[in-house]
Amino acid sequence: MNQHRSHSCSLSQSLSSFILSASSPSQISSASAAVESFLRSHSPSSDHTRHFFSIAFPSLICKIFGFDDYQPPAASSPPFAPAADAVNHGWIDTVISTNDSDLASWVFAFLSPGSTLMNSILAVDRLSLVRYAFPTERLPEWIRSVPLNEGDSNVLAEICPLFRSKVREDSTKGSLCQVQLNVFEYFMFWFAYYPMCRANNENKDMNTSKKSKRFRLENWANSFTCISSVKRGSDRIKAECNLYIRLLYSYLRAFVPIDDLTAHQPYCSSLLHYPVEYDGSVLAKAQFLVGAFINYWLLDNDFSPVPINVCKSFGVSFSFCSVLRETSPTSGLGEVVKLFVKYLNLSLAKGGNRVKAAVDIGWSPRWNGDSPVLRNYAVSGLPCSSTESWNTWVKRPLYRFVLRTFLFCPIKTTMKNASQVFSVWLSYIEPWKINLDEFSELEGNIGGSAKSEGKEDSHSWVGGYSVFWQDYVLYNYLFYSSLVMHFIGFAHKFLHTDPEMIVQMVTKIMCILTSSQELTDIIKNVYALLHSKESGINKVSLNNLYPYIPSIREQFEDWEYGLCESNAHGTLLHENWNNGFCLFSDGEDGGKHLLQLFILHAEAELQAASRDSLGQNLQLLDTLKNKINQLFGGNFPEPVNIGPTVAEPQNSRADIFMPRRIGKQTLASVQYRGDWMKRPASDDEIAWLVKLLVPLSDWINQGIGLDQAATPEDGSKPLYVDVIADMASVSGLVDTVKMVLWVIASWLLVVSLGLLKLMRSHGVRVNLRILASKKIVMVILVAFLFAALRRSTSEFLGG
């Protein structure tokens, strides 16, 4: 018996070494064929299969995704030594470098849901033969902040059902706990982690000089640290994303049902019995897969990953809030997130006119993401309607993902990531345009029957907005109102980076909001009800919308928690920014006014940036003006006649937040509300010194009253000094010196007060931020070094 186990273990180790040595296309084909042959020749319950998943399977994950070459030990298996051969790069990276379509098809077939490997994974999980300890360092960032002690392990399971029954005691570390997963869960965690790791690696290559470094780690907890660097051209990036997206779609199509969950869940029909085709693992896999993608891609570094009410009910507070408060989501995830969101919304579109029916039977207007009833109902077991389930899970994380991308987008960056996230947002707010024709290329990789079925259904639900989508818009109202306001602020802030793209993006969102008069009326009517106390609106025709108002207000407070104010927001994100629903407000912070300013700014930017396509861009601006008039009513002001001086070469753009001079208008006539002193740190400043000097300047301004505007009372009180009436009482040198000092002090006080009054009247403040300039710091350092060198030289010569 022991000899048999030793033989099976030896075979698995040999196969592991063979997998790790496979780097070329021919070696990859041979290794994958060897794995399939091994799994076909042994039953799932045999020792050979158990040892394969304990020893060779982690090596296989290393090679597929191109991670480090050290494998983490299985939680229920004996430890083993790391492989001796180094990993150059993964199989996916090999597909990129060779651009071999045959190899891509081979790897896809090897990893697809119907492959021998995946069937063996599911069979082994049914027998519960192997469990893996997932490295804590590779969990989503917000989860790493939750204590994994023995007494606190239940908290993570309560606030994040993805980890329910998966957090267990670590036998090697006593009171500490670890995340233990079965084979399918372990593979999908690394599958979800891969695009994040790839994006982080590419971002580092963009920001630093290209270096080729390999790390060999000695501790399994720090394994799988990075993806090996592979030069990527634009065509190769497309090939890589195509392979990963094909796998992503195939996993979603196979494990996340969108047609009718009642076929997989008992007690959802009128007959209280288990359907014949019921399999509890179907729902478990669907929940796990959706939860894993949400936590890795949407919530990863979000400082408020769970609803506020949930945190309060469990007494959970995240220690990293101050660190991540101004951190943008991982860039480069737009394509995978877009496919993920569109697939989940496919259940809504495929339902067609069932959307309203699903709302009527299951959705209460007060059942938002914060409601304990819905929270327990949604996360403990899927509701009877997929329409109800997936949208409830994804809408809050997606809203914060898009919002944080717009708010915390780094200065002087390309618009590629922002445009991808913008595309995700557009696809989410237009679910009525989703159809299987968009998945036709990916659908062909799954099977002809599914493809033909999709063609039959795709023509039945494609179309525009209709009354059946009213409930969807109402439950996602913030995507159509508040997020639009934040995006307008983003457009103002980054208009200088790519004027043509920003104008196109603004035009697209305006076209969506005005694509249907019914949609526009719904958005306006809800806004009117949200401000009904101020405007006194009380129309009987709007009574059917009243039940949704409390839910929308609760969503606003929860979804934008911690994101409404920041010193890093830039031009238009000032104090009390978006402190309410102001898309249709008539004030300076209203959507119409901000869009008018955007048009003026965009005209100047487009004329200065692009001469060749100026006519086309001006036509696009005319389209935008028409859409603004259609949305807000009224006529857009006549365009400003921009003189020829604007078209001349411009000076250096040191001030990227302030608009240029437009025609005969002065700079003060264009109102920008950003605090210039609190702008984000630029490339010619030291960031940590900026963070130190800006609060110090605020403290000084508050102390001497420069943070307040001048009032008429300031000039009504004359400044005077009491002079001693009895001058004869002053005698002696001491009294004379005291009197002179008092006169000097009084004179200094009068001058200081007059200077403060002058500064306050002109809005001048103390700004020490200039000392954070790299040039000034360099001058100070050079002067200090020169003085020190001079002193040491003089001491040396004098000695």
C-alpha cells in the first residue's frame, strides 16, 4: 500500500516537473496532453488523482498564468519541495509572444468548462479529496484588513458570504486562520487574480524603467507574486485579452445561469418539491464565481466595500480607510468588467417583458442593498429570480468602482482606462441594448445549440427603452443622475488631456439620457420628488414614484460614503460637492450650468489642439448643445466668438485646472470653484511635502482669520493706539525704553492688522505649498551643502 502511494506520488512529481519545464508551444501542447492522459487513466477517487491535485496542479497554475515557480502546499496534503526549474513566463504569455492561433485554441480547449481537466476538478470536489490554503497576501486588499484570528473569523463570513465556511484555523499558526478552498474555488481565485496582477505589472512597466527581475521566494505565503514581463504590442495585447475573455465567457456561460434559476433551486415553484434536475452545486458555483469576480475586480481596494448598515450591525471598521480614501481602482480591468457586467445584465434583457413582472413579485421599493431582509435573502441563497439576484449583488460595487475611477484618476495619465470604465458604465445603464449578437464570436466556442438558441432569442428582446425598464432605472437611479454629475466634474478636470475623446464621452452620455422621452421624464420626475419640499411639487401623477424616494436617498448616502469630498478632486469638486441631487438644479452647481462652462472650455481646447478635424469637432459640439437643450430645456447661449489670438501657439500650461482667456471675457467671468492650494501634487512637486505644508497653511490661515471673507464691519472700526495721557510720569531710562518698545509693538500691531485686512479683502492667503517645489527644495539643499562645505573647508584650512 505504501509502495503504491509512493509510486503515485512519484508520478505526480514527475508530471509537475514536466509541466514546469514546458515553455515553448510544442512543450505546452505535450504537457497539456500528458495532463489529460493522466486524468483520463485514473478515477477521481484514486490516490493518483489525489496526488496530482496536491502536487502537480499548483505547478499547472504557475505555468498557465505565469506566476512564480513556488507552489503553495495543499491544506490537507503533505508538504513538498519547490520545483528546481525557473518559470520564464506563463502559457498565456507564450500565446501572446508567438501570436499562435492554434496554440490559443489548444490552451482554450484544455481549460474550457467541458475539458477533461475541469471535469476532473468537479469530480474531485464532489469527493472532497483536496483543499488548498490560499495565500492571504493574494486576497482582495479590503479582505486583508479584516482580522483572521480565531475569534474574529466569523465576522468575515458574515459581511462577505463568499468566505462562508472557508475561513478555518491554521494548524501551523495556532490562533490565526486561513482561507481554505476546494480545487474549483482555488483555480477560480487565481483566475480572478490574474488580470489584476497583469494590470499592476503593466502599470509598473509604464511608470518605471523596464527591468527584468526574477524573484525566487522561500515562503509559500509570498508566492505567486507577479506575472513575468513580456513585451506586448497592441496586437498581442488583443490576442491575450481575447484568450482570457473567451475563458471568462465560457466559465460564466457554464457556471452562472441567466435563463431561469428556478430550474436549479427548490421551493421556488408552486409545488414544494425538488426538481429532478436540481443540483445544489449549480447555485453554489454561481454564487461563488460572481462573488469572487466582484470582490477581486470591483471591491479590491475600496475602503467601503460593504454597506454602512452592515458594518454598524457587526461593529466592523476598516483600518485602511485613511490610506485608500483617494486610491483609484486597478486600471486595465475595463474589458473583463464590461463582459462580466453585460453577461449578468443579459438575464434582464433575455427576460424582456419579464423584468417588470419580476419587480412586481419580488422587488419592494425599500428592498435596496442596505436592507437586512434583502441582504440576508440575496447573499445566503439566490432568490427565485435571477433578475433580482445578480443586479442586487453588482450595482453598489459597480457604482463605487466607476465613481472612484472618475474621482481619483491620476493627473497626466492617458484616457485608456477611463474610457474603458466609461464604456462599462454605458453598457450598464443601457441593458435594453444587450443581445446575444454581441457574444456571437464568444458563443461559437461553447456549442452550436447554445449559439442557435441565442440567435432565436436575440431578436425578441433587442430594442430601446420602454416602460418595462422603468423599475430598473429607478433601482439604479444614481447611475443616471448623481454619477452623471461626477462625470461632468471629471470631464472638466481632464479636458486638456484629450479634448476630442472627452467631448465624445460627454456627448454619448447626453445622447443616452435623451434617447427616450420616457426615460428623460422618469429622471426629471424623480428629481422633482427628491426636491418636492423645496419646490412644493405635489402632483398626483407622480404618486407611483413616491415609494422609491426613500430607497434612492438611502442608496445615495451609502454608495457615496466617503467619496463626496476630497482635496484631490480638482477643479469642480469643491466643498459640499454633489451634496444632494443637483443634475437639474438652476444654481451654479447644476448640470446645465456646468455643461455650458464645459462647452466654452471645450471650444477653446479643440481650436488650440486640433486644426485638421476642427470642423468635425465643432459639429460634435453642436450635437452636444442640442442634447443639452433637449435634456434641460431652453436654448443654449450663443457661442463665444473666439478671436484669432486663441489659435496662436499657447504658452506652457502650468495651470491645468484654470480655463484659458476666451475672447474678451476675463478669467474671473468663468467661475471655477476648485481650491488651487489643494490641487493634486504635480510632477514638479514633492508629494509628501505637499501633504505636510497644505494642512500647515490651513492651520495658519484659520489662526489669523484669512479663511474668512472680508466683511463691511472690518472697515468700520478705526485702528488707533492709546497714548499715555500723563507724559510727565515717564521718567528714567527704564520707563523711556518701555515706552519706546510699546510704541514699536503698537506700530507693528497696526501694520499687521492693516496687512491682514488688505489680504482678507483681496482673498490672499498664506500658502506654504510653494516650498514643496522641487526647484526650491533643490536650491535650499544646494545652498545648505555649499555652506556646510565652506565651513568644513575653512575649519580644515584653519586647523
